[in-house]
Amino acid sequence: MVPGHHHSNAVDLTVGGAGILRYQSGSALDGRQSPRPFLHPVQTLSGTLVTDSEPPDHSHHLGISVAFSDVSGTNYWGGRTFKPGEGSNLLANHGRQQVTDVYSGKDSISENLDWIGADGGVQAIERRRIQVMRHADPRAWAMSISSTIRPADELDHLDVSSSAVKGRAGAGYGGIFWRFPRDARAELVLTEAGTGTDLAHGSPSPWLSLAAVVAGRRASVVLAQDPGMTLPWFLRTEGYLGAGPAVAWDTSRTVSRHNPLNLALHAVVMDGAVDSPALARRLLDLHPMLRMQASQPALTHR
């Protein structure tokens, strides 16, 4: 991958001269996938892949992206929509995210986006930033994603919901979502709550560690929210491997100009297995962005 180079609506980012991820605009995606920018491929320093895009099981899963199944009636997640009493069906309600302004360097991307509803009108505006960084552990590199979403100027508010809010058990997904490769097999799931998927799914743990085997090679991703944030973790390890903080886990969120939706996800991507909570915490303690935030006042979740 070429550092900081635009090609086919994509940008490659590097750490220490090594290309480790590609950010794609998603503009050529099918409308039923809710077209949006996404990160893929993302890989460890040794080249092990840790994302998937358009897998056969869920063609609307796009590496790492920001997506919700219901924003005031528009599906920005892609695929089918769950409706109480009817189940999941493919509806003509898909939106898309369109980049309006972007700046990229070798290790960061900053951009503005319009969230365009199924009727063609702009529902929301977003400011997004992605940064990749060296990590003190030579096996790892670090990343931070931040986003602020507000209603479009002519709208008073937005309602952000999920399938779980509408009655589908365990389907509280929505926010920054990380889809792992289709052949990834989770070996060890760790959180502050304990070990295993059952404890991690829905946990308000400040961090989540996933050690997996991908194409016969071990790789780990340790995820964390901003200090003070307590969004529950959505986690799937059966059928496919995917994770992210869930904005509307069991209740919808109202977003207004004076109360925007602030999202953040920090990651340490490492070759090998994170095999203990102590190692997961140490890797996060050495994350450059989290070290900087540790001395700042904690954010509150509203």
C-alpha cells in the first residue's frame, strides 16, 4: 500500500513506513449495502488480515465503519430491516454517507460527511477523524477513530435506534463496528467483566480484547472507548466475528444540535495472542492517544 496516496477513492495509511490499512470511500457500493466509507484491508505489522469486507454471510459488513440500522427510519447499516411483528425484510429505506471534504496524510484522515436518507435529503452531518500511530510494543500498532454526528440544519433532532430496541433479542449493534475476516476464529475473549463471549456481550467494560486465529496465524485486537464512556459492547463470535460499542443497546438515543452523538474507538492491533487481562491493559496504557487522554477530564455518556 502507498502512504497517503489517493487511488480509486481510497487512501492508504502507514505506521513506520509500513502500509497497514486502507480507507475506502464506499461510493461504488450497491445501495442496499448503505454505501459508506470504511477501513479495509486492515492488517497487523506482519501482514495478518484483521478485517473483512462484503463477506458472503453479510455483504453489507464493511471492514470497520460507522453504521446504524435505524436513524429516524433510514437504514445506514445495510441489508434487511427488523420490524416488530414482521421480522427482518429487505426494504427500500437505505441511506448512504457521502464525503463532502477530506484531508489525508500518511497517518491520519479528517473528513466531513453528509448522511443522506432514503428520500435523498441530508439527515445528518458528521465530522470524523482516523489516526494511526506507532506503539511501544514492537509487535503492535495503534489506531483511534473519533466521530461527532449532528442533525442536518433543517432538522430538530434524530432518533438513533437498533433492532434490539424494536424487539430482536441481542441485536443492539450500531456505532463503530469492526467485522473480522470470515475465517477468523476467536480463541480468547477478555474484558474487565471476565473471560468469554457471554460476559463480554452487553458488558460496559472499558475495553474488550479479542485473540483470534486467522488463516493459521495468531493476531489480537484490543479495543477501548474514551475514558469515562460506558457503552455496552456488541460481540459476535459464532457465525462470524464482529464487535463494537453499541449506541442503542436497549434504548434509542435522541441526537440534537446541542446534544450531538460523540463516538470513539481506540485499538491496539498486535501479532500474536493477548492472553491475559494484564497484557491487554498494558497495551492500552501504552496507546499514545489514551495516554494523552488519561490526564484529561473524563467524558460522560448521555
